[in-house]
Amino acid sequence: MDLFTSVTLFIIILIGYWIQSISGFGAIIFALPLSLFFIDKSIFLPVILFTSIIQSLAIVYKDYRYIDRKKFITMLFLSGVGIPFGLIIPDYLNLTIANYLLGSFIIFNSGYTLYLGIKNKKRDNKIRLFPHLYPFFSGILQTAYGMGGPLIGTYMNKQTKKKEPIG
């Protein structure tokens, strides 16, 4: 890999993690498509997933007083249940169909969230339509596409009322 490619990838990853630091997710969503212009997904994805795990562990360590352990363990379990499905998607489902399903899911979820926001003028702190599917689908999307963070962010945001120490 030449110097230009290395520097470009460094900048892409730096901007991705800057976005994630601000929003709570987004490093992979931003960095993966741009990095594919320079290197193969099979090389990039394991590295970016590892760095995302390290960053997430640092955040958990820093904010452990604010974590509802029961909800956190439930989220981890349900995400873990989704991982095998994310592993088999590339092997058993046509990539075009998988991409259409992903796009449809994103459109449905965005529309549903927008509908709730319009319907409930105040901030509604509950996901009413199958709330535990958020971490389950996050496990699938993280494994298959490297982009499960927004669903986890949405789920945990809706499960948390205020940022104050637990217990």
C-alpha cells in the first residue's frame, strides 16, 4: 500500500471516529464505503470492527455508573442471537436481495420513528413496536454489513431516561 492510500485511509478512519464520538455511532457507516475505493472489505472490516470494540469498551468503562446492567445484558444477548443470522446472509441470500431488504428495513424503521415523533409531540421514551428486535437486528446488521450501531444507539437511548448513576 502506498503512502497516499495509507494517509487517505487514516483520514477516513479519523473522520469516522470523530463522527462516532459526536453521535455515538457512525465510524463504520462513514469509513467502510469510502475505504472500499482503496482496499478490500475483507481486510478493512476486521480492523475497523476491532477498533470499534475497543472504543465501545472505553466508553462502557468510562460510563459504567450510568449503565442499567439488566438492560445492557439483555441488549448484548439479543445482539448475540442475531450474529449467526448475519454470518449466513452472505452465504444463503442473494446479495441484491439482502441489500433491498436492508434498504427496506432502514426506510421502514425511519418512517416508523418519524411517525412516532409526529404523533407524540413530546419525547416518547418507549419503542412500542417489537422493542427487542432493535438489538437482534443490530447483531445481524453488524455482522453482515458492519453497521449495527444506530439500532443499538436507538434502543439504548429509548431505554434510558436520564444520564444519572444507577444504584
